[in-house]
Amino acid sequence: MSIVVDTATGTRVCTLDDLEVERGRAALIDGEQVALFLLPDGTVHAVDNLDPYSDAHVISRGIVGTRGDVPTVASPLHKQVFDLRTGECLDTQGKSDARLRVWPVALIAGTVYVGSPEGAAP
């Protein structure tokens, strides 16, 4: 899947060197907190930093892992596991379904750009 982020409308967030593999980082984009994750394969994923189960901005401090070939992050508070590609909660820990919004990411010349999240108004 190819994600396109227009550098004119996307937000320059950081350089790739500012991120550590499997360590989340939080960024503030247009007043919203975003969690960024650099994976071992060099891809960067961005999702909401707000944990929908605890209403705390903690996803960037979550535990990065995989479920099969699916890159995931587990909430550091209640351990719900989210797919970093879709935002879907894969393990609700017995709670109702919830998801994280996914923000499109582009890497251009070593710089990380983030576009508007899925479901956002154009």
C-alpha cells in the first residue's frame, strides 16, 4: 500500500534520525497528539496518542510488537493491543471495541511528514 502525503499540506514532524527503533515518540500536530513508531524494517507508523480505553495520552509509551506479520502497539496502561497499520484493537482485554485513528506518514529525504488522519474532514 502506498501512502501519499503532500509536503505542502502535510506536517514536517522530525527527521528519521530523531526516532528510535521500536520506541514511540509523541508529536503535536494541529493541537492533536500523535504517536510515531519506527519499526525494524524502516517504516514509520503514526496513530493517535490518546488511548481510547483510559483517555490518557500514553500510546507513544506503549510496547511495540507483532501479531504474526501485523505491527502492533500495546497500551502501557491496560495492555489493549492495536494494529499500527489500521488502528484496530486486536485485544480489547474484555472491553468494548475501540480503535486509534491512523495518520498517513511519508519519508522524504530522511524527513518524516505526517498528513491528516483517516476520517478527518478535507
